[in-house]
Amino acid sequence: MRALILAAGAGSRLKPLTDEPPKALIPVGGVPMIERVLIRLKTAGVKSFVVNAHHHASMVADFCAELSRRHGVPVAVSREDDLLLDTGGAIKKASALLKGREPFFVHNADVLTDLELRALIKAHEESGALATLSVRERESGRAYLFDAKGRFTGHDRGEGAITWAKGAVPDARRLAFDGIHLISPEFLDKITESGVFSITKTYLRLSAAGADIRAFRSDRWAWHDIGTAEKLAAAQAWAA
């Protein structure tokens, strides 16, 4: 099993903390975030890693080489030196490194959680979904929308701006995304978008065409991101 850790963000809301090091290398509980994510994914069965890098890319690449030596797993770096590609563009650029027979994880480097990743794997395998998205009920300006059977049906961008995959679903459940995907390998050949694009755009298009993209409810587990100073402080307190 493989995983892409998304670590390219500049972390502008955390400045000046992210002037150096980048957000993905900020330590929480004494452990840099990329390393925290890698350890959890490795424990769940991931054996090969890709990390995308843009902000302080050389620093991230050097740390990934150290991670590979320390944890005994290959860690490739997909550099986005000239342009930050967003989630969809990052997956497409790294696709040659992610191809295989098993599903692969995409995991934000700034997410701290005790989510049981093996439970997510089991749910994905049992449903046969093209992608399974870890989601929960929490306050969020943006969210994904799912029908009564847990199938992805739209994207709520906030303030009433909703994009539906096929058509409005009156009883759609609005759920915030954890920044953790599990994606079946055939998904890579279905990406037709190019340049800078969010993976949400691909999910909307594929759902409209009948693809099964599912929710995995993660409400029982803790979740933090480190996007702001306040959120970083909360993550540090939780990890202590």
C-alpha cells in the first residue's frame, strides 16, 4: 500500500512560524507533522510514501531522506517548485509514484488525529468505492455533501454556494472533510483535469458519471489541524 502526504502548503496563516520551517515540519508533541502522519500510515500497512513539496521544498526533501533512513521505508518527493498544484494537481503529478494494485492514501500533513486507519481501509474494501473520504460533523466553512446512503453528491463552498454532482439532494448530509482520502488505483487513470485543480473537481465530475465515492464517518475519533496559531495550540495540548 502507498500514500501521498500533502506537504506543499505555505502555511500563511501561521506566519511567522512558517517562515522557517514549513508548516509540515512544525513539531507537535516534539514530532514534526510529516513524521507523525508517516508513522500512523506505516502502522496501518503503508509501505511506500510520496510527499509533495513546494514551500521550502529543499528542506522538506532533506527531511524526507532522513525519514526514509529512520523508518526504513521509501519516501519519494514530488516537487512543485514552480507552481503549487492544489490537491488534484498534486495527485496527478505524483500518479506514476502511486500506481499499484492496492488503494492508496492521500493524507494532509497538517492533520493530527487518532482515526483508526485500518477501519477506513476495511470500509473502503467492503464498499468497493472508487474513493472513500473521512468526514465528520463539525463547524466548517466548507463541506462535502452526501446522500442517505453515504454517497458523495456535492460540495458546499459556504454562504449558500453549492455545486451538485448530478442535481440537488434535498436531504443531503453536510459533513466536514478530515483531509484523509483512500483511493482505488483505477482512479488515477480517470483524472482528466490538468494544471492547478482541487481533487473536489474530479470527485464532482466522476460522481456525476456514476462513480461511487463514499463517506467514512470519523466522529468517534479526535481530529485537529494546525492551520492557525489557535489550532496549533489545541493540537499541542491534545498531543501532550
